[in-house]
Amino acid sequence: MESHDYDLLVIGSGPGGQKAAIAAAKLGKRVAIVERRGMVGGVCTQTGTIPSKTLREAVLYLTGYAMRGLYGESYRVKQDITVQDLLARTHFVIGREVEVIRNQLQRNRVDLLSGEARFLDEHAVEVLGERRGEHQTVTAAKIVVATGTKPARPATVEFDDRRVVDSDGILAMEAIPASMVVVGAGVIGIEYASMFAALGTRVTVVERRPTMLDFCDTEVVESLKFHLRDLAVTFRFGEEVSGVSVSEKGTVTTLASGKKIAAETVMYSAGRQGVTDELAVEKAGLEADARGRLAVDEHYRTSVPHIYAVGDVIGFPALAATSMEQGRLAAYHAFDEPAGHGDATLAPYGIYTIPEVSYCGATEAELTESAVPYEVGIARYRELARGQIVGDDYGMLKLLVSPDTHALLGVHVFGTSATELVHVGQAIMGCGGTVDYLVDAVLNYPTLSEAYKVAALDATNKIRALQAFA
């Protein structure tokens, strides 16, 4: 057998790369990760998931947003919130996460090679160091590409990382703007729009599509839009940006319809671009699409059988949680290790807006399109003692239930701790459970989890009424 420096070489140390490397190391393989200096943990830790979610927690705490229902709309923990206030917690959490990742790699004897990776052929990768002329070549029997993505920047827009920024540039802002235009109502755009609106920034969201988050439950999206409008967010749906002019005073965004919007800052959220442009994938026999993404099969293999790709670089669903599982499964498959056969359709989605949105399973629109009968059970936080305690009188939990088998078809949560609560429904669906379990279960009181029992009773009472008429 041909000798290589490593059994597995992972390019990128984000969630997918980390889990692939550690899974292979647990199998006793020689493993290395290539990562650029200062980017340990990848975009997820440095500029994406971890910073944005930490920033959100800082916004919620400092603005007193969650407690305004109890103490009044003027309630704030700190009156004059600065960027430094917000980023202090963010930098601390990033530092701790990097240490955790480094420690995990060291404990599992995974080599961390600092530099930028570039394919030389299908088994060899050149690692370019930070200093001029500093490089090394390493070979591996198996390779996992986990380079992630970066914000896509339209060629027609001049980004100056001050007045016109992308999601990465948000973390380098010098001051909280009084007004902002967010171009793009995808997950990232809406998350940041809600954060800045909670800080008091006048936000205008421009989206060329007629709605936002169309993959989510329609009722939940409408509730989110209502609360964002209550935070003075303006929506411009069905509109395209034709140009942005910048001056020292601020920006003017011109729409194709002729409207003009003045704001201190413009943030573009125009999708993500796979980080493969400098990887020289063609030398390994690979080809990236126009978005820099790599195509893979059900085992995350590329067109070159011993080269795998995981995480955002392969496209949808592009979630940190799914990337982790992809990395683990890719490593297991690469070394013929049996792996579980989880149902990818039961992966939960979490949208960290203010308020949170999360769901798992099917939506009403999907079930209707597939002609699958269902009944709806709803619980509203204002009906729960815990909802009153935490000051959330707008949250809701919705269960979609089969009237015939009582199987749980979908769970949709809007409000406080939505991204935590969704896992209860996910576990029941994953184990093939029914709504009857929730009806009979005894849940802690007072908790938000009680919403499951309330919604389950609502659904079963409707099913019972339907059977009585039948």
C-alpha cells in the first residue's frame, strides 16, 4: 500500500472538519487539520455562528428586551450601549471556544497545520504559511474538504467595511448605527435585522422575493414579522437594489422601483460563497460550481472517491449542527466504520432572531401539498405560568399530528427558548412516538415545556371531536 503522511487530512477546522478529524482519530488513524492562522474553529467560531449568537445574547441582556413585558418598554439594563459593550462578551466566548477546540485536537493527537491549503494532486496538499516562502507538502490517503463559506459580495456593490458591510463586517463596526438597510431577508439578514432593531436602530429590510423565510411555518413567519414591525422594522418585499451611494454622512440605497432609502449603514446578506477559489480543486480532479460548492453523494464523497466534502461548502442545509454530523459520517465511511442511519429530515432548524424560531419535521404547506391529513395543536406561552414568569406573552408552540395514527408530523416553536424546546418534539418523532405520549406525560411545572402537553391536548381534543361527528 502506498505510504502517506496521514491517513486523513482535513482542510478546515469548522464544525464539520473538527468532527471528521476527531472521529477518525478515535478510530486510531493518523489525522491532521489544515487551518489558516487566527481561524481555528473556522468561520463558525470566528465570524459566524458563535459571534452572532453571543452578540444576540448581549443585546437581549443589555437592552432588557426580554423583561420589557414586565417592567415597561423603557426598561434597559444599560442606557448607552456601545459596540465595545457588545463585543466584549463576543471576544471572550470566541477565545474560550478556540481553547476548547485546540484542547480537543491535542487530546486526540490531531496535528494542526497552520497555513492555507492548496491541492497539488488528488493525494497531496501544499500548506502555505504566513511568511513568504514558508510552505510544506503533506500527503494523505483520504481527504475531507471542510472549508466552509464566506459572504457573497455582488460585483456591483462597493464594500468599504464601514458604511457598506457584509455579515463579517458587522463584527468590526465602530458604533451602533442609528439607521440601517439590510439587503436580503434570509436567515442571516433577519437575525441581524432583529438584533439591531432591539438596540434601537431603525432597520429597513429589502428583499426581492415576496416574503421571507418561506421554508418556515407561515403562521410563525407572520408572528415574527409582526414583532419585528413592533420594533420599527420596515419591510420592502418584491424590491431589488439598483445601487448604493456612499458619503461621509451615510448611504442612500436606490431601489429598482425608484424608491430611495437613507441610512447610516447598509448590510448585504446576499447568500454565501464556498471557499474553494484558492484551493486549486481542479488539480485534484474536482470542479466547484458557480457558488464555489462541491457536489457529493449520500456518503459525502466527491467525484474523486477518496476525497470527501462536508459542511457549508456542499450547500444546503448549511447548518453547524448538520455539518458536525456530516463530518462524523464522512470519516466513518472513509474508513469503513459502521455508522448510524439518522433521518436527515428530522434535523431541527434554529433561527436566532429576536424572538427565536425553530422547527423540526413537516410544515403545514408541505403536508397540504402532499395531501397528508393532519390536525393542529397550539399552545401559547401566555397560557403557561412560566410564560408569565419570563415575560413572554407572544410565544407559541404548534404540533402537527396525524389524525389516524396520532404520529407527530412536525413541531414549530416561536418565542423564548424555541431552539431548545424543539428537541423534545424531535426526539419523539425520531423514536416513532405519538402525541399520546405527550398527553400522558407528567412535565415539570412551571416550565415552557408544558407547552407540549397543552398543544397535545388541543390536537387530541380536535381529533376526538372529529371522530364524534364521524
